[in-house]
Amino acid sequence: MGTMIALISAELAVASVLYILSLESQSMFSTVQWVMTSLGYTIGAIIAGSLSMLWIEQMHHHRGLEQHLSEVHHRYIAETEKLNQILNAVPLSIATVDKEGTVQFVNDTMEQTARDQLPCTTTPDLIGHPASQFVEQAQADKMETGIQKAIVHGEVSGLTVRYGSHVFQSRTVPLYSFSKEYPREVTGAMLIIQDITELEMLRSELDNVDRLSLVGQMAASITHEVRNPMAVVRGFLQLMQEKSPQSLDHYYRIVLEELDRANSIINDFLSLAQNRIAEKEESQLHDIIHELSPLLWADANLRGQSIEFKLAHNVPKLHLNSKEIKQVVLNLARNGMEAMNEKGILTLETRVVDDTVELCVRDTGPGIPPGKHEKLFEPFFTTKAKGTGLGLSMCLSIVERHNGRITVESEENQGTTFKVTFQR
């Protein structure tokens, strides 16, 4: 309105100037002409003012749209950043792919997972490449098939894959666009990968515990029924040996040794069947080792081997059952001696690590092949010609009853170390 008033005022001023000039020049510019001229200028001013107002309104409208678009853009950026932070904070490896199966986005966890397998990997190395790069070549086809099912048929699929020493659970989910023109059109897929290596290890340990429990139940149910007849048989064999010629003594000796061996197996069964510790008291681990040292030295001398003791000075007392811990130390030490040749060195070491006490039994034998590490503590698994396969199972059972852990570290031609960890 201000623009229109200004234009009309300017028109009237111009018309008045022209009229005055016409009077001075004695022109024939009549009053009617002046009115018509003024009216024409007024109409032009109104039209120009209207157009100016329309232009100003359009500019104001576009400026409002621009401001609204800027606000929407900032909100979009903020929500996108928030979504990225959420995806990066999730403890799952997440990646998105387009219809061709090419990676478009990876979160920080996925990048870290890839870097753990290939140390120099970065995000640009992952984006723009097929999703099959996340698995080993032997399982790439299975992942590609799962992605195609998600993109083409909209199916959700799962796959357990291995990459090196790790086990991953992969889940492929289709991604949709919800536009009005193409409702629920599949635009790609999302890969969700979870590292379940520790879960698989726990499952394996749980299976091992179940097997030990089954062995214990068997031991508890048959031990008396087996040991009593064996005692009778052994007694009658000794009587028969006394009345038999000496030429048959070696046969009786073999039979009696095998009966003693069977009785030893039954005793190991009984040890596995004990789910509770009869007595626990504050004990010094070093005292237990010192009590066993004469016996260990005697075995080592017979084999031409030597023993080293590396006992820490700050080891505190632990809540232990001395008899059972003696059995663990003795079994581990004898296993180490049997694994070594002459001049081998057996090392017993104790140390305090954070809030735990570690007992390490180390030998200089040939080591254990990698494929046998996981089976060492399984019942009846043995690498010895005359072993029962129950010694390490019994050690595991005793250590677990003390809320501890027992692990093995071994390399071929580098020796073996059994590590028993107790909570302080």
C-alpha cells in the first residue's frame, strides 16, 4: 500500500508540473486533458503498485519456503546424525547394500570387525564393494544368495559364517521405500552381523559339563556293583597264584595289574562324581606344592628330568580343598613329565595377576597339535598309549568346583603350559 500511495503521489506531482508549465507557455492544455492525464497516470500507478505488491508477496512466499526448506534440511541433518550415532553405538555390525548387493553404509562396529580380520581396512575400502567381502570365499555364495532373497523376494534369512577363528551370526533384512507411487518397493537390504565366538565357546564348555555330569552319574550308579566283584576276583587270583607253579607268576601279574588298572579307572569315576567339596579351608598354595615336591622330584629323577619352582612371594591364602588341589598339581606335573624325554625341565610357577592367583605347570615336551587343544578336557580323550582319558577331566571338575579356570597353551616343538586360575 505504501508503494501504491507513493506512485500515485508522484503521478499527481508530475501532472501538476505539466499543467503549470502549460499555463506559463500559454498552451492549449485544458482542464479536461489534465484530468485525463492524471487519471491515466493514476491507473498506471495502481497497475504498477499492484504488480509490485504481487512481486513482493511472491518474494516473501519464496523466502518463507526457503526458510522452511532450510529448517527441514537442518532437522534432516540432525536426525541423520542421531541415527548414525545410534547405529554406531549398537554392539552389532551393520551394513546396508543396494539392489546390486554393493555396500552403501557400514557402522563403526562393522568397520572394527573388518579391521580385526584385515588390519589396514578403512570405511572407504568397504563401501562400493560386494557384501561377500565380509565372509570367507567358501561362504560368499551363501551370503550372496541371502541378499538376493531379501532384494528380490523380500525374505529375511540367517546364516552362521566363520572368518578365521571367529564365528558370526549373519541376518539379512530387506529395506523398503514407502513412496506413494511405488508402495513397499525393495530398495536394498541390511546386513546385521553378530560375533558369537564367545557364545560358541560357552556352548562347547556347557556340552563338556554335561558330559562330565553324565560320567559322574554313571560312576555313582555302577561303582559299587563293579568294585565288589573285582575285589573278590582279585582275592581268588592271589590264592590261586600261591598254589600255582612259579612259571605262571607272570600271567597272574599281568591279570592283577589289569585289575588294578580297572580299579584306578573306577576311582577316577568317583572323583568326577563328587559335585561337592567335603572340606574347604584357608590354605597356602605353596604349602601344597612343597608337600608334593619330594614325590615330584622322585618321579623326575627316575626319568632323568629336572624341576624348577618359581613361586611368587606375595601369593595370599586361598579357600581350597588341599587333597583335591594336590591331585590337580600331581596330575598336571606327571602329564608334563610323561610328555618330555630325558633332560626335560618341568616348571611350576605361581603368580598374582590382578585379583587372581595363577598356577602354571610348564613342560619342554613336543607340544600338542592345534586340533587337539579343544578335546583335551573331554572324558576318555587321551594322547597316551595307556591313558584312561579321565585325568584332565578330573582336574577340570576339581578346578571348576573351586570357581576357577584351567586353560592350556601349547605349540608344537615349543612345550605346553597348563594354567590354573583361582579367584582371590
